[in-house]
Amino acid sequence: MYDVVFSDRAQSDVRRLDRATARRVIGKLRWLAENFEATKLTALTGPKQGQFRLRVGDYRVVYVVDRKKREIEVYRVRHRREVYRD
């Protein structure tokens, strides 16, 4: 099982979500941490190369994986039209 770590920015993003969406995001991240080895990752390209995304309805979770530490570091949790803008 992998540990999930949130950046300050990601924590702020999750706090802005409504309660139901936040629960779905947290649940999906928990599922990813438990099933990481059996999951096909969706990699980002261009300037965000090395990062991955997780789809949760209309929201996207952008994260990086450290396999040595067995850690998933979440960078952003935003609506799909906003998440890739920075």
C-alpha cells in the first residue's frame, strides 16, 4: 500500500470542494493507494511530464509517484477545465 501526501495547494483545493465531491476524491485516492500496483496510470505530457492524473467525475487529481518511498504526492485537485492552467 502507498501513502498519500497532500501538498499545501492540494489541501486548499480539497477544502474548497463540496463535501460529497471531497469524499469521492478522498475515496478514489484511498483506492489508488491500495491498488496502485494493479492500476494503469495516466501520464501527463508537455511541461507536466512526470506527473499523473486521476479522474473523479469532472474533477482531476494531479499527482507524482515516488516508488522508493511508496508515496503518492497530490499536487492539485481541481475541476477539469482549471486543473492544467498553471
